[in-house]
Amino acid sequence: MSYETVLYDVSDHIATITLNRPDVLNAISKQMQQELYDAFMSAEKDEKVWTLIVTAAGRGFCPGADVGGISESGKVSYAEPYLASYPQWEPPREAAPPFREMAKPIVCAVNGVCCGAGLDLITTSDIVIASEKATFFDPHVSIGLVSAREMARLARVLPFNICMRMALMGRHERMDAARAYQLGLVSEVVEHERLGERAREIASTINQNAPLAVRGTRLALRKGQGLPLYEAELVAEMYRERVTKTEDAIEGPRSFKEKRPPDWKGQ
């Protein structure tokens, strides 16, 4: 599979999606937005893929939208008439994976500066790790725009006052990787040179587990987030019940009793 702004590779049940516009720190163009969506959906539909990794080429992770492609009004432009299609009623997708349409887990490896719409890749991924060189901020108010979708998502990850500070300080204050780890924005900070290797280690560890059980668990947590506890428990039970009807749900206990590694089929 070949793209112009994204690298896509599949091996060992892992799809690696690499933002590949290093000359502009991987700023999101219209073309990259579409290619990212296509790559995410290709991985989701590929039976050989169990886990995804998202990372970037060069010294930057993603600074958000390509400013050169932003209209003078600051509005998102569409090819069709205004409000003529459903996506126009939804928050702009930009770099974010279509995580509401996906079951497979996503590991995000942040290699450098991450801001603006690049933050969506953090809040919509399932495990986020960062290079020691990574930095985070939101520049919207510094270029005359409202910090909207990105901060609404980030406020569900960071303490509210920290999120508010990031939103209001704009590009004039950056959070380093150590602080991001301290606050829980990322789950691990690694040496810059080991970032890609560590991301694959994490994805490979996930893949040692039953793939359908992993997806059901991810969906249970994602769908239950924000619900009252009792409703979240019911959602989790629904996914648990579905997975009990799979071959892997039989293989797990059987392999344990037979004292051998499980042979997961994803069925």
C-alpha cells in the first residue's frame, strides 16, 4: 500500500502508520488527512493486523494542521456545499484515527513536538509513549483561533486546570515529556533512539493476548468512559458475553490446562 504523506507497513500482526512530511514537522494537509483515514481503516479491516502503531518521521511528531491550508476565515473547508454531508456536522477529523469506528488497539509513539490537532492522536490512541525529546502545547489562541475539539478531549485526560492552562497559554508555554508523564498524558518516556523499538515491544506484548478479547476490552473501556458506573458495567458485560462465544475463549482455558502457549486465531 503506497501513500505520498504516510508510510504504511504490516508485519507480525502490527500495522505501523508513520506520518511522513518531515520537512514541515508532519503538519496535516488535506491529502495527509485522507491518507491517514485510509491507512487506519485498512488496518482495521485487515485480518492480519491485531494492533496499530502511530508515529512520525523526522524530528517532529505533528504540529497540527498545515497553516498554509487554513482558510482566511479559519473555518474548515469542504468540497461540497455547506452542511451537505454528515461529516460536516461532526468535529473535524484531521489527524485523529476514526477511533469510534475501530476495535483494534492503537499505540502512539510521540517522537517530537506535538501540538494542535496532533494532540488528537494522543487522546484517541490507547497507549501513548513519548521520546524524551517530545514536547506538547496547543497554539490555537496564539494564531487567533478557539482551542476547541482538541482541548475538549484533552480535558478528559489531564486535570482540568492543567488543560485550561495549556489552552490559554498557547504557544508561549510547552510541556516536556517528563511533565507529560507525571500528569498521565503519556504512560512512558523512553530514550529517543529506542522509541520505535519500544513501541513494537508494547504492540508485540499486546499481541500475546487473545485479539478479540483485547478488542472487546478496549471497546468496553472506550464505550463506558463517561457513563455512570452501573451503565459502564452493563456495557462491559455485553462485550464480555460476545467474546465468550469465540474459539479463542475456549482456547485460552484449554491451553492453560494443557500447560502450553495459546494458539490464538482471532475467531
